[in-house]
Amino acid sequence: MLLSFEVSNFRSIRMKQEISFIASSLKDDGVDLIESEALPKEKILPAIVIYGANASGKSNVVKAFSSMLEAIRLSHRRGEPGGGVSRTPFLLDDACSTKPTTFEINFVLDGSRFNYGFEFSDDEYVAEWLYSYSSETGRRRKLYEREGQTFTFGRELKGRNQVIKDLTRTNSLFLSAAIQNGHAALSTIGEFFRSVSFETSLSLESHNATFRIGNEHSWNIGDNVIGFLNGLGTGASGYKVIDKTLSSDELEVQDKFKNAIGSVMKSIDEDFEFAESDINSKEIELGHLGVDGKKCYFPMHYESAGTLRLLSAMPKLFKALASGTAVIIDELDLSLHTKAAEAILALFASKDTNPKGAQLLATTHDTNLLQCSLLRRDQVWFTEKSEIGETIVYPLTDISTRRSDDIERGYLQGRYGAIPA
């Protein structure tokens, strides 16, 4: 369960910016908050939606989160000795080129609260830390700390700490090295980070959607996804996977789509691979009921862009709901009607559909969502650029509002900053 995420000196983000899932004391209705024994005095938000003008830095918040998780997964495996650390500091202040980039996250795993973070320059990881907290006293307990290549370990971190320390390069995270080398306690934390999934703002065509369903979901859309689509009035009432034979021209076109999608997916996960065995030999058809009640099946290219995106994304969201994990979506509103976006928020807002406390973090331009009852005021966040071009992130609760306020109208009138463009 995500509690907060902090980032500084990354792309358009200069000073430390934080996204927090800790609920405020607001009495807004319509959303079931998440409870955790790790924070008995707090409640957790199931979703946060970020608004802001184009180029205000919304996507950079998502990229920061993705970059942090990528470093945890891959810094030990892909780095070369002396190869440095890839980063993009804030470029509008020369001083930032010599200051470290910082990522930090607070989260709950198996009933315990943790704090993990690291700082890095162009050359190395200069600091790294992992702490746990007592749910009874709130006391912080050190699991490990790192300053350059000097490591100290707390008594509660059992395992081959010294061995893995010796394997950790200057351009590798200790956590990444521990996960790659089977450290039992830290591999569990690695599984938590791997459970966070991302949905990028790809504008999908039918070929792209087919590829993604085949590779990401093993050709299984799921009855819950079909039911969701049907409830939105798309007409979809079933699906089937069929074998097909492609001409050389069709294979060439699909290869181009595959390469395009692959480059995007590899930018998120370097280990992404296509399922070569069947990606060009199957396709999906959606069933629609005809006037006589007979189900008719149509190829994917008959479907709307919104339906295609939902087909690609919803299996991932339902998986998160089933397992209580987090999903991060850049541009929730892309190709989707407001009602579809509201229906996604509804899945996370109710304990009936979200019994395990899954969470959603999404960016959007759809101001209609500000009128729906599925967002508390502390779930609405904004990004805007300062006079020197840095991204500032802040919640609506930083501004005095009332439950009766027309939040959408106030946002469009510029009362809360982050003026849409």
C-alpha cells in the first residue's frame, strides 16, 4: 500500500515534491477509505487524480515513480562498473547538475510500514536507506543505511548483508543487488515494488491492442472486463481468440506495430519481451448481440479507440483490485468518455469492488471528474510551473474550500492555480 512518494531534482521537478495518500480530516462522502494496522490513527486514500496544464509536469511525476522502480529492478543487473547512473536533473538551474536526484517512498507491506529512498548523481548512488516502523510506538528502526560505499545494518535485517554489500557497485542500489542475489527479506520488498503497474498514454490502434492483450494478458481479457465494457454501453458481450494466417504484407505491418510498442514498453521495463510463439498467429474478436439475440463477433478494428484502450488496460486494473496493489495511469482520460473514467474510479472507491485496498494514481485533463461524488477533495492534486519553470505539486486541500463548492468551475476559473490549457 502506497503512503507517499517524494522526488527532487528530476526533469522539471527542482525542489522536493510529494504525493501523499494519507487522507485528511475532511468529512467528504462517497469514498471508502483504506485502513491499515500499520497506521491505526490514519486512513489511506484509494485513488489520487492529478490535474494541470499541458507541460506542467504531470507526466514527470509518473516518470519519476517509474524511474525509481526501474532502478530498483535493474540497476544491479544492467549497470557496468564505472558506467555511472543515467539521470535527467532539473536543467534550468546550473546548480542542479551537481546536486543529487532524490527518490523516497513510504509504504505498507504485510502490516508493517517502511520508508525507502536513495540519492544519486551522474556517477553513483551517494545515499540509500531502508527503515521500518513500529505500529505500536511509531519508532523508526534502521534496516540499513548507505553513504557512498559505506554500509551500516540494523539488527533486524537478517541475511547475507555483508556478502551483498561487497557485490554492490557504486552505480548499483544495494536493494537491487539484494533482490538479484536472493536476499529473503529484501526480495519480499522487491516483490512489492514489482507489483506496481503502469498504464502509459498510448493511443491504441487495433493491432496495438491485440499485441498488448496477447503479451500482457496471455490472450485472456476476462469476464469482468467484458461485464465492465457492457455496463458502459459499448455493446461488448463476449470475446473469442481465433487462429489466423497472415500474408507477408500483413506480417510486415504487424512487425512495425510490434517494434513501436516494444520501444515504448522497454523504456518502462528493460526486460519486456514479446511472446514470439503466437503473437502473429492469433487475433481477438468481440461479441455483440444482434437484433435476434444472436451473438455476432467482429474484428478489433471495428471497435472505438476508447474500447480498445479499455480492453488493454482493464485486465491490469482488475488484477490490481484482486491483489490489493497499485496502478499508475498517465492520461486517464485518453480516448475515454467521462463515464468510463468515473466507472474506473468507482471500482477503487468502494470496498465492495476494492476489498483489498488497491490504489490508483492517475493524471488527467477531464475536469468533469471534479463534479463526481467519487473524489474527495484530498484526492485532487495539481501541478503547475513556477516562474523559473519548475513543477510544483500540491493538493486541493492546501486551498480553503467547502464541500458545497463547485470544484470544476473553480478550477476552470483559475482559483486553485494549475490553470488548464
